Amino acid sequence: MKTSFSLTVWAARCRGSNTNCLYPDERTATDAETLKRIVANDHTFIRFKNNYRSEANFIYTDVLVVDCDNTHSDDPKDWITREDIVEEFADVAMLIYTSRNHMKSKEGKAPRPKYHVIFFIDRITDPVKYKRLLKRVQEVYPYFDDNAQDAARFFYGNPDAEVYYQPGVLSLSMFFDEDGFANMDREIREGSRNSTMFKWAVRSMKRYGNTAESKECFYRQAERCVPPLDDEELQSIWRSANKYYKRIAAQPDYVSPEVYNAKGSILWEEPIPFSRYAMARFPVEALPKDIADYVTAVAESTQTPVDMAGVVSISVLSVCLQGKYRVRGKADWFEPLNTYALAIAPPSERKSAVQHMMLKPINEYEYQYNQRNAALVEGSKMRKRVLERRQKAVEDQVAKGKADAEEMEKIAREISEFEEILPMQLYVDDITTEKLVSVISANHGRAALISSEGGIFDTLAGIYTKNVNIDVMLKGYSGDPIRVDRIGRESECVMDPALTVLLMAQPNVIADVLNNATFRGRDLTARFLYCMPISFVGSRRFQSKPVTDEVYHRYERLVINLLEDEYPKKPEIITLSDDAEKMLTAFAEEIEPKLVTDYAELADWAGKLVGNTLRLSGLLCRASSYRSHEFLDAPEPLIVEGPTMENAILLGRYFLNHAQAAYSVLPEDAAFKKASRILAMLKERKLKEFDRRAAMRFCRSFKTAAEIQPVLDFLDDYGYIARLPEKTMSQGRPPLPRYAVNPWVETGFVPFVTLLSERQ
């Protein structure tokens, strides 16, 4: 028997890491022993651009890998063995190797066989096609794990893997030919009889059920076998296929033979998404553990989406670290560590409560500092007043000719050297742009604007005054110099301003902000990280788990450690490791071509995503370490390692998803909003069929048939509903249009657009 093969594997330089995305070591396995050595480390069988694992970087693969974890039953008699798989896929070339949890207890369940099965296929270069093939295999053979359906899959290393190779004349592409009914006249040759007849039995039952008709069809096809299979073997194949058919029939999306064969029946498919973007979950695991634990606890205590506390935590890091550090992306590219964030949530979402809990250590630190230094602050005020009086007195003496140049120079020098000690003010809330400039200047170029309301946008839009200075928001983000002009005093220039902005606004704000020509034209909107959490209103528990003292104190300790970092004359530089730099490069190269395709509608925002991601990596890097502030302790240089950059990119992808959703909520998307409103009604009422009058009765915002009919046609075109055939009537008024509802509406629709409250 042939025992050699050729299989390309891309291996990582680590084992057991679910955060690693780099697989730089390209290896070729030609026998079982070689493959065993390669799979000792984490690995993948897909070639990715720059060896960085992501669906966007998918180049090609020659194999399809599925898992058999035997989680379907706790009865050993039901477990699928390697021999079962081999028998199932007779004549198919494949490799089977044990996973790291093979015959090990996991999650309290008894040890059981667990395998990775590698099928050789025709080369695939499209990740969508890969996932489609994977799904087809899992549907027909339900014992293969259907939880892993991504096209960027990796496998944990297992140095104890047992490897089995089955040579075969068929690839999976040849074996898994869905057009089996079209090949009825072909002979079924020895070597493929068992597998072909098994497929035929399953397909017959999918079409006719486990009936005499499907069995007759099965035996009719068995006549094509050359040489014939004996009756006992055919019976065995039929029983095996029936077993798998029962599992298929138990799946939620199963189409019964009655429906399948009904004349004029509707065979539903997943509709075309019109709300465009499924809302990504906030990757709380990307945050440092002490922050992640507190974010999770706050979300549980307040019964709010974890997104809100998560986004505030990033702003907290920005407040603590802005002006102290810069992160270097490449030789001539540096980013500061301040961020702008905008969380969109309807009223009664407990935005203020979340903000208060996340800012608690900052507020307490500021209060304690000002208490300790109250005397120094007051003394500084007195000193300032004395200098001002002396200056006035000297000016009067000069005017009278009683003071010389030396005395003038002396008081001028004292005033220039005087540094006023001010109370600590780490952030402001309701403020004008003019006052914000003053705050930045008074705080040595640093300030933060944090508010649970979006009123600052009204100010910036010039609702309250015509003298609006949007430059402070633009330059505070980028670090460009800000000139400060005061009446009666010389102009000042803040050379490296750093401004943090966190706004938690109601949904009706977003359309105004993104549709404002000044905001968008000058790239103000492009600077924000957007967050649009799914509402919990209506499903919140009154009795929730409070935040424990231990979780809070760990978070508090970290925040205070960051606050105690001194402001250097020049910001400390955070650098990237080689792995981190490769990851960022791959991410940038992934994003760039999409600025004119996938992300064209928000190219202004997406063009800044890589820079924002770099900022996030710097924040995570410093927050992941504890620095001593003892006088003699020299801190270790800060380096963004690969896992940290991977976490930053996870956050970047989250914000990209939510920015896409935010940018889609513009006035021209009125059709999407109207359609979403109807779908939300259908989902709430669990309607299977309805007519136009019922839709108008349940959605009272539609006043006329002429208004609602285009929306129903829209939903029909997109596959959410289907117009039913009209009954023929000899006389009288024609019947109202009736529609069937795609089952997906009840099970899979998340009406995020409807969460955006209608404009008041």
C-alpha cells in the first residue's frame, strides 16, 4: 500500500495559543511520521498572505479539515471511530490524526475519541467557496463538528498525535459530487460502490424521506454497481445512511420531503442582508485581564452590553496615558495614545451609570490629589497675585519714569519662570470650545472631554454661537500645534496637544453628526471609534451580581499605576516587535485596497483605522505591565509584542464593524429603516403569513397602501418575504397581496437599525 503523500502545512512557533496569528514555517509532510512532528506546534493548512492568519488573507488550500469530537452522544456505542470514518469514505485519500484532547476528559465529560480529518480537494482560492464546501460536508455527515466553519482555522499543536494515512483514488471534490441524481446512468465501479451508494441513500431520503419510494430508488441505483453488492451489504449501507438522515432531519433548517416536493412550495434561502452589518461583539478578551474582569463585572452589575464599559475602558487608558507615550509604527510614523470614541445608545440604557463606575478610580485619584495639594495650590494662587501686583506697580513706576530697565527685566523674568500649581482636572464635561482650548493650555497641552450626552456636537455645529473653533478637536487628536489667543496677553502655542474625547450620545445624534458637511468634510467624524451596542432594555434582570471589591481594586490599582506615570519633556516611545510589525503591515495591506471597494462609503474613517489600531496597541502595551515609580527603578522599554498587536487588531475590527453600521444610518437609508421596522414587527408577532392590511395595522407608521407596498416589494426582492399566488376570482374586488415570511426572520434577524430611535 502506498504510504507517502504530499501535504503542505504552515506551523507556528508556539503551542496552545489562541491569540497567535502568525504561521511562518512552511513545511511539507510526505509521511505520517513527518506530519506528526509538524503538528506538534499550532498549525494551519491554509496559505495566508504574509503568513498572517485571517479570512481576508486567504490565498489557497488543497485540503479541507473537519473535526470529529464525538460530542453528539455520551454513549460509547454511538461514538465514531477512525475505522468508521475510513469505512465511510472508502477510496477517498485522507489523513486522520488525533487532536490534543483525544481520550481526555473535558468540561466534565468522559474521555472519547477526537480526530482531525484531512481531505484532499481541488485547490480552493476563495474563502467563501471553502466555507460552502465545509458546510456541505458537515450537513451530510453530522458527526463532523459544525462549530468550526471559518476559513482562517488553525489547530492546536499535539506532540502525541497519532497519524493515519488512507491512500485513495478519489479526492473529496470527486467524492462529494452533489449532482448525484444527474449521473443515474453511469456504472458504479468497484472501489467507490460503498461511498456512492451511501450518498445516494442519504439524498434519496432527503428527497422522499425514509419511505418505500426512497428505498426503491436506492435499490434501483444499486443495480449500477459493477460488480453488484450483496443484499447484506446494501442493507448495512441503508441502515447507516438512515442513521445520518435522522440527524439531518433534526437540524433547525431541515426542509421536509413534503415541503420539498410540494407544488409551488417556497424553498427558503438566507435573505440578502439589507441592514448590511451584523453587529460584532465587543472582544473583551482583548483587554488586559484586570480591565477585562472589571468591564465584565460592570456590564453584569448594570445589566448593560459589555460594549459600553469596554469602550469607556479604552478612553480611561487614553486619559491616563495621553501625552506620556507615542507608539512607533515604522521609522517615520508615530502615533500618540489619545483616542476619540462615540458610543451610540438610546435613552434609559444606563450610560451614566456605566461611565461613573468606569471613571471611579480617576475621580478618586483626582480628589485625593487635590486634597493633598490644597495648600500648595492656594499658595501658588497667592504668589501669582503678588507677581501680578508687582508687575502693575513696576509698570506704573515706568510710566512715571521712576523705574529702570533692570527692574523691569527682573519682574518679567520672575513672571516667565513662574509655574502656577493648579488643581488636577483630568477631564471636563459640558464645555465650550473656547474654554476647552484654555483647559488644554492650562494643563500643559492635555485634556479630556467625557460626557454621557452629545451636546458638544451642537456646540461645534454653531447652534449656540457663531464663533466655533472646530480646530481644537482636529488638532487635539493629531497633536498639531494649537495657538491660544487671550485678550490682554500674548498668544501662546501648545506644541503637542493631546485630547481624549468620549461621548455617549443618543441615536438621533448620529445622523446629524455624520450628515454634517463641516464635520465630515474636515474629517472630524473620521477620528471617532464608533460603538453601537445592542439594547438590553426589556430583558434586564433586577437582581444582578454586584462588582466585587477584589475585581474593583485590581482595576483601581492598574489605573492609578498608569496615572502615576510622569509627564516627560518628550513622550516615551513604544516600539513594535517584528511579529507585531508584520501583523500591522498585513492589516494595513488588507484595508488599503478596500478603501475604494468594501469601505468606499466610509473611506475617510477606514483610512484612519490602521493609525487608530496602532494607538490601541500602545494603550494595551502599557496597560499590560505594572511599572514601579521608585526613584532608582529604571523602567523596562515598552515593546508591543505579537499577542498585544493581535488584540489591538481585534478591537480595530470591532470598531470597523460598528463604524460600518453607524455610517449606514444616514437619511438616504430610509428604505432600509422602513423595511427593518416591518421585519421587527414580523419577528415580534412570529407571523408566518400576512397580508398588506395586517402589515399596515401592525406598523401604523405606514398610512397608505401606496406607502407600504414599495417596502413590501423591497423585502420580497431581498428574500425576507415571498408573495403568495393570488386566488382566481370571477368577480368582486381583487384580493389583497399575501406574503409568506422567511423562517430566518424569526430565528436570525437582529434589527439593529430599529434600535436607533426614530428622530424626535
